[in-house]
Amino acid sequence: MSRSRPVNSYYDLLGVPPHATEMEIRSAYGRDVLRLQESASDKVAQFRAALDAAFATLVDPTKRSEYDAVLAATTQADVADAVGDADAAFRYARRGGFWFAGGALVTALTYAFSEGTYFLAWGPLLFGGFQLVRGLLRYLTVPNGARQATHLAVLGGLIAVGILSAGFVGFSEVQAAQEAADGKKWNEMIDATSLDVTKASELVLSVANRPGPWDASHSADMDNASVLYAGVADAVGSASVPAALDWYRAGMAKNFREAAAIAHEYALLTAASPASAFEALDKRWQARLDEATALADRFEALVGTSP
């Protein structure tokens, strides 16, 4: 019998367990012979010869005892061969797993500690990945009884380390690309609204520096400034921005909304309004300017450039 192939025993051929009684063996043999009588071919004849040999061996106590001994020895040899094949396949896959996981770790670590630049270990990744997959497929072909839970745990751990490391780099790259795109959109929004901000600021300054009592022209200019500030606030509030700077976007949107609200309240004043109303709005305006300055200082401290 060849050890390289699964061995079909006489018991399997007759469809009886190894502990079957002589009566069970005779019954199984008779059943199969009756079925074979319904057709005739070379294959049927060969199968009948095999049935006869199995029957003759298993109903004879001496022959059956000798056959059982040979079968047990062959089974033990097959198990030993399977264990050896499993160990060899595991060692092969493990070497590939170390290369694969190591290459992925080198890539992830250089990426994590070099601010977005990294050394991509193509060689270990490709070579190790190929060897790992090849060894794992070979390992999975061995009989279940020859596999060990520790082997599967080690291989699974190496695969997890490699995939998580590569996933970290891939996710970080996608995130960095998204942040770059958001930053580009943010800068485009700044460019698009800068003229409105300038116009609104000039209107406010012109009113503040205009001599004479408050009149309708003051109110009209402040109302126009309010509309411009409100539009900028909406643009800032809905703009995309890198996640790390979302606090700045929210703060600036709030600041421009406050500017729009204060300018609108200025527009509602008249020459008959009490001085206290003007003073209260002046204080709110100064507080808004201080808040905008604080936001700009915080931005510069974190990013290193002026907003």
C-alpha cells in the first residue's frame, strides 16, 4: 500500500466498522454482491474481485488478525508522514510569515516616525507573502489530525501583524490624501471669500472713521457689511477643512456670524439712539476682534504659519 495516498481498507470496501462481527461482514458482502448482479462491466468485475478478497480475508480469523496488524501499522505510518508534512509546511509558511510581517512592520514604523514618508519594504513583503500563502495552502492540505492549533495561531498572528501594519499605512495615506484635499478646498474658500471680508471690513472702518452724527448712510453701510459677513460665515461653516483644524473653522464661522449680528444691530441704530447702545455694540465688536486674534494666534502656534 502506498503511504502517499489515503488507504481504503477492506472494512471501508464492505461498508462495515473495524469491529464488525462475522455476521455483519457476511450480510454486507451479500448485499453488495446482489447489487452487482444488476449490471455487468469490466469495472463491476474488478469490484467483485475486490469484494471477494475482502470477504475471504475478514471472515477468516487468522487472515483478519494479520490484516488488522498490517492495517494498523500502515495507518500509524500514514499519520507519522502527515505530521511530518504538516511540520515542514508550517516551517515553510512561518519563514514567509516572518518576512511578510517584518516587511510590513518596517514600512509602518518608518511611516509612523518619519512624518508621512516611509521605506516600503517591497522585497520582504512580496517574497514573504508568496512563501506564506504557498506554505499555508500546503499546510491546509494535510489531514486535520496532523495540524496543530499552535501552528495555526502562529501563522494567524503573523498574518494579522502584516495586514494590520499594511492597513495602518494604507489608512494613513488615504487619510492624508483626504486632509490634503480638504486643505485645498479650504484655501479655495478663503480665496473666494477674501474679497467679501475686505469689503465688509472697509465698510465698518469707513463708518467708524466718518465724522458727524449717525445717519442713514451709516446704517446702510453697516447693513451691507452684515450681509457680507453672514455670507462669509455660511461659506466658512460649510467648508471642508482637515480634521485637526476643525476647531478653527468652527471658531471663525462663529466669529463671522457674530460680526454679521453686531453689524446688523448697528444698522438698526439712529441718531436718536442712546450713547449706551453704541458703547455696548463697540464692546461686543472689540470682544469679537480679540476672539479672532486669539484664534489666529492658536492657529499659528499649532501650524507654524499665519492663518
